[in-house]
Amino acid sequence: MSSLAPGRTGWLAQAGQWMQRHGAAIRGIQWVVVAVYAFLILVPAVMPLPDDTAHLWTNLTLAAQFVFWGIWWPFVLLSMVMLGRVWCGVLCPEGALAEFASKYGRGRAIPRWMRWGGWPFVAFGITTIYGQMVSVYQYPKAVLLVLGGSTFAAMIIGLLYGREKRVWCKYLCPVNGVFALLARLAPFHFKVDEDAWRRSYKEGEHGHRVIPINCAPLLPLRNMKGAAACHMCGRCSGHRDAIALTWRSPSTEVVQLGDKQANAWDTALILYGLLGIAIGAFHWTGSPWFIDLKMFFATWLVDHDITWPLETNAPWFLFTHYPEQNDVFSWLDGSMIIGYIVATGVAYGTALLALLMVGTRMLGRFSWVCLHHFAQGLIPIAGTGVFLGLSATTLSLLRAEHVPLWWASDVRIGILVIANVWSAWLAWLVTRRYSTQLFQRGLAMVWFMAALAVVDSAWWLMFWGWTR
């Protein structure tokens, strides 16, 4: 059993040690979550859809919908910012099943195609768009297809590659990239003391032989920096008397490590994913522009005697098809949803990229590293937007139960204000890495604030502009 080196005995470090000593209990918790997860995605899928008289407390399908989209996912995102990726290492059912499957797998080498750096962005984009095509927030069969399909794929990857590793989680999980971005804001992480690590080669671990550990998410522990990729499972706490759970400033990883971690795919995920595709996915149901465009294309098709796009014979696993609920997508509807989300992602992402490029230029000679670093200042507002978008489902379900929601608008404004201030603060600290001149930094911040205004405009439209 690992122990902490003398002097590394703060209560937070002791919490990490507790996790290391009670790994079996953590694995037991994971299996409880797996059981609840399986129940919530399997049972509602074989039950009749709720009618107009159903309530959250009397209908399992509505209750599961509320748990998944009203509580589970919004607060998983929040937990990334507050606790790092504790969800991944301690609670995630998909990760637990992927690791379990890999224990009995073939242990093949991880192929090059799987290690491609663009998968976090591509997987997030495809999953988000497909979820809207099949109305994953509303229907249990769609939940089973999207979430259950992802879990099944995670287990297959586990069976084929690695050995007791979370290969799916590291490379292909649709939310891995999002979680990695948000975890950079967490106020603590498992810190590696490299001097202590080197001493362990001669002195061992607390005076004894070093005991190997299994890092399931495949991290190079000796060189581990930050919390972006760490699953916070606690297995490595005390390893070589060099790793301990430690406090840090929430700005540390973005500001101090952002230039080293910065890359084009992270920037794409922030600008075109979280602040583009995700906004489009939340927007289209309430957008009058979407309705106007659909009417225009429908009229044009009818005028030209092209009627097949107006047919509603697409299968439910391609486009939403629930006639008993009066909820059926035509081929035009489904195509419009895809087009609207993609166009929104391109429009917002490109506008934000242009503003950040000009802001980066204000700091001196243009540098892509500086741009990617600067873009990380948008992580708080990006994560907040997805949280608010998902919480709209929470509020709509509560509204259907006649729960008073007079407070919702003020809370949304408060959350957006905090996120804007946090993003601006991070960006201001990042500019200090590239210029010491206050005038240059101030000019860069003008363009960054313009980027924040563009993001805020999206949420103003959704929550206030289109609801008048």
C-alpha cells in the first residue's frame, strides 16, 4: 500500500490516499451506477410512451428523461469544473464497462487511426447532431440507441485493444474532449513531484519496493501535468511518494500550461463545437428562422412538384418517427435540422475565430500557439452555455409539472455574468504571457470581449429574444 512522503499530509492529500486505499469500494460504487444506468436506458425503451396525463413521479419514462437530461448530464458537466474528472474515474458506467471488458480482451496494440487527435471534436459533433435527428432528449428508444450504442462500442473497443485500460475513454468517447477542457478549470489535481519520483529509483516507495499501478486512462504518470486527461480515480495517489492530490488556482492549467497543451483540435472543439454545433442543437427548436427557412423550402418543393422530401417514412433511428405522439420528421425536417446545426456551428465558430485572430494580432506578431492559447479563455463561457442549454430541458419538464420558475431568468443571467467574468479574467492572464504592454493587452481584450458578446447573443436569442 502506498504512503505519502513526510510533509505531504494535508487533508486533501489524505483524501487522495483514502481513494487509493478504498479502490475496491470505488469499483463497487461504479457497478451500482452501471446497474442504475442500465435500468434507466433499457426499461423505458420497452414501455409505452407517456400520455398527456403522465407525471414525473408516476411515469418511469418521464422520470428517466428527467434524471438523464435534467440532472445527470448538466451536473456531470458542473462536476468537471468543481472536482475535475472524478465522474470519469469514480462514477462513469461507460468507463467502468470499457475497463471491465478490456480485462478479458485480446490486448491488441492501439491502431494509429484511433490515436488521431481530431476524434474528440468529430465524435462530439456527430453525436450532438445525431441526437437531434432522433430527438434523444424526448424518447427512450433514442436514448438507448445513442447512449447504449456508445456504451456497447466502448466495450467492443475494450475487448479488442489494451489490457485493463480505458482505450475508448482516452481516444473515442464523444465527451472526452469536452471533459478535458472543463477539467482544466478544476481547483485541484493529482500533482507529480518529479524530484521525489527520481529519488524513488534509489530509495523505493516509502522505503520499500515500488508497487506498479494500473493507470486505466493510459497517462504517462511521471510527466503528468494538469487535470485535463486524469480521471481522478486515486489509484496513483502516493505512488513513488511523488503523487498527491493538491490544491491549485483554477487559472493555473489554462494560463501556465495552455501554450503547451494548445492545439487546433481543442480550438475547433471550443469554437465550432461547444460554441457552434451545440448552440445550433439548442437553437433550432425555438428559432423562427428555422421555421421560415423550412416553409420557404417546402413551398419551393411543392411549386416544383418535388414531394418526396415531404414524406414522413424515415425510420425512427434515422429521423424522429413517433406518429402516436404526433411527432414525425419528414426528410425535409431532418435535413433542415442537420443543415441548421452545421450552418450555426460554422457561423458562430468562424465569427469567433476571426475575432480571436485579430485579438491575437494585437499582442504582437501573430502566432497560432498564441491563438490556441487565447481561445482557452472561452472555456468557462463554452461550458456554461452547454450547461444552460441542457438545463432548459430540466426547466421544461418542471414547467410541465407546474413548478414555479419565476427565478429561472435571473439565475441564468447570474450564471452568464459569472462565466463572462471568468472567461475575461482567464484571457487577461493569458495575454500577460505574450505581452508586457498594457496597451497591447487592452486592445486584445477588446476583441475578446467582442467574442464574448457574440456568444452571449446566442443565449439572449434562445432565452429572451425568441420568447417574446
